[in-house]
Amino acid sequence: MTTTKTMTWTRETGLAEKRDVWAAMKRGFRGRCPRCGEGKLFRAFLKTADSCSHCGQDFSAHRADDLPAYLVIVIVGHIVVPFALFIETNYSPPVPLQLAVYLPFTFLASLVLLQPVKGTVVALQWALRMHGFDENPPEHIPPV
């Protein structure tokens, strides 16, 4: 039988650091630390830094997983598909020409958006105190 520890809310637990979701997401989109906006969020193209070089915020707990890729697919798809349908219905260019335009655009747009979207997802997790970004994580949930 497992027991769960109940958390009692007190004045001290309510006085946690205020986290502005929109400011954090804007900072993450720019590849900056969601907490201070100064340090870099990424150490490589899609590898997050272990911690912020400016304020020391730990990023190792983030769990962006596949969400940034799914969001990029949705964003780029909503740009390319209506454009392709408009061109096809009004002008009907040859298929090789369409492939020569749509495929490179889709590829480049996806590459350009992938890092900002991942930064935004990590910043959103930080702002909402998700996946280990909370100061007082529950004891019954093992660390990742």
C-alpha cells in the first residue's frame, strides 16, 4: 500500500517567485533564459544548456520531448497547405515546379521555427512550474 503525502498550503508556499507566462515565452522564443532573459537557453541547436550562465536557473528538468516538432508541423502546415491550394486552383503549375518550391520552403521553415518553438515550450514549462521547475517538487514523484 502506498501512501501519499498531502501538501498543506501556507503563506510561505504561496509566496513563491511570480512567473509571468508571456514574458517567459517571449524570452524562450528568443533562445534566452525564461527567468532573467540574459543567459542562453541552448548550448547547441536543440540541446538546452544545463543552467543559465547569468542567473543559474537549472534547465535539466525540462521535458519538451516531441511537442516542439508537432507544433512546428502544425504551424508550417497551416502556412504551406493554403498557399499550395491557392496556387493549384488558380494557376495549376506543373508538379515538378510545385515540388521545387514547396519542399524546400517547408524544410527551411521547419528548421527556422524548431529552436524558437522548443525555447517557448521550455519557457512555458518553467513559467507553469512543470516537470521539476518547481522549488518544492513532491517526494513521491521520482526525478527524470
